[in-house]
Amino acid sequence: MEESKSAKRAANRLLRKQEKEAEAERQRLLQEKKDEKYMREALKLAGKAAELGEVPIGCVIVHHDRIIGRGYNRRNTDKSTLSHAEITAIKKASKAIGDWRLEDCTLYVTLEPCQMCAGAIVQARVTRVVMGCMNPKAGCGGSVLNILEMPEFNHQVNVTRGILEEECSELLSGFFKSLRGHAKDVVT
């Protein structure tokens, strides 16, 4: 009798564990779909940058499943070092919620942030950053440095990498290939 009670308890524990794992997987898949949805919005903004002849980088900031900030690279257009996608989106998001603290916000960006943008993200207290592709030459979200997750700072960001990585990377590489093609046309 005691053995059958013990076996039932063990079976119930196993069932609860399996249910928890299944629910965790369901939540992971839901989050992945949401991440892809918002990264597609960032990709649309990167396309706007490309139309201006800018490096195609786009960014959206989401608060409670609502986009509250959008930005895309406009450095050459604005003739300003500060006109990065993330900085523009942070300004707009802060204005939308009436606070410089962007707690409970997720920032989606097509390319890993530079040192300036990573610092601004930490300063704004953004909770989570989702990146499309990495930037091995200037990225400060894990490539060259990892400002976003440094324990020495008073705020660390939860980071997800590689969402729609191929699309983000192709947009950038296509842009740079077209620049090289135009440079050849000018030389010939």
C-alpha cells in the first residue's frame, strides 16, 4: 500500500514537471513569435534608412505590447553623430511615457548597438534588448564589448541575440554591396 502511494506521488511529481516544461516551452515560443513581430517592424525602419542612403539600421521600443518609440539611422541626413536608430527611439519612447526610465521596455534593433547606444540603453534602464545581427567591428552588446550586461554598472540588460538574424544581415550586406557597386561605376 505504501509503495503504491509512493509511486503515485512520484508519477504526480513527474507529471507536474512535464507540465511545467511544456508551459515553459509554450511561453518561449510565444516570446519568439513576439520578438520576430517587433523585429520585422525594426526591419521596416531600417529600410527607410536605406532609402535615404543611410546604413540600414532600425529600432523599436515596446512597452506592454505597444510600440512607444521608433527610430532609424539618419547620421548623414541629419549630419549628427547622435542620429542613431536607438537614440532616436529612446527619445521618442521617453516622451511617450513621460519618463527617462524605460523600465519594463524591450528595445528591438536590427544591428548590435555601438558603445554610445549601448551606454544610452543602460542609462535609460531598458529591461531587455533584442538584436538581429551582431557587429564584430563595433558592437557593444557582446562582440567587441558587452556594455549591456556589465555587472560593474548599476543596471544590466537582458539580451536576446539572433532574432531574424539572416534578414537583418542580408539587408546590411546588400546595402554595402550596392555601395561598392556604385563606387566601381564612378571609377570606370
